[in-house]
Amino acid sequence: MPLSKIAEIARSHAVGAVVVGLPLDLSGQESEWCAEVREAGAGLADRIGVPLHLMDERMTSVRAERVIRSMGLKKSDREDKGRVDAAAATLILQLWLDGSRT
């Protein structure tokens, strides 16, 4: 989905911040994708005029897969990449929400 469409959706929901998972490697160092993620996140935040928050996304897909497995779904639903990605995004947002309260 292009940034312009995401920005349109964000504006329609009065989004107050952009939270993006930063794909650090397992040792916590920036991966080759980090620059692209930073650029896309900053572009989106600039388009809608809100702050950008980058969150370490290490292990969120693994945690998301565990959550999905625990739901008792059939195997094809458990292995659906879109479902895992959505659950991982939810975990990233929840981590940011939990951290922003402290």
C-alpha cells in the first residue's frame, strides 16, 4: 500500500503518531532494512504531521506465531503470513503503548 493511501487513512482516523517496527538484527544492530524503514516511517509521519516512533521489532514475529498457535486455529490459518504480520504489528504497537505510559 503506498504511503499516500496510508496517510489518507491515518488522517481520517486522527492518528497522533506513527509507530514503526525497526528490523534490528538479533544482536540489536541495525540491519540493511533499517534505513529504508526509517525513511518510509519519516515520510509517513511528515505527510500527516505527527511524530515518528521506531520500536525494536526483534522476536515479535516469533511471539505472534506463539499467540496464534495458542488460539487453536487450523494449520493453514496459523501459517498465514498476513495473520502473523498483523499479530506482530499489534505486539509492536502494544510495546509502544506500554512504554509511553511510563
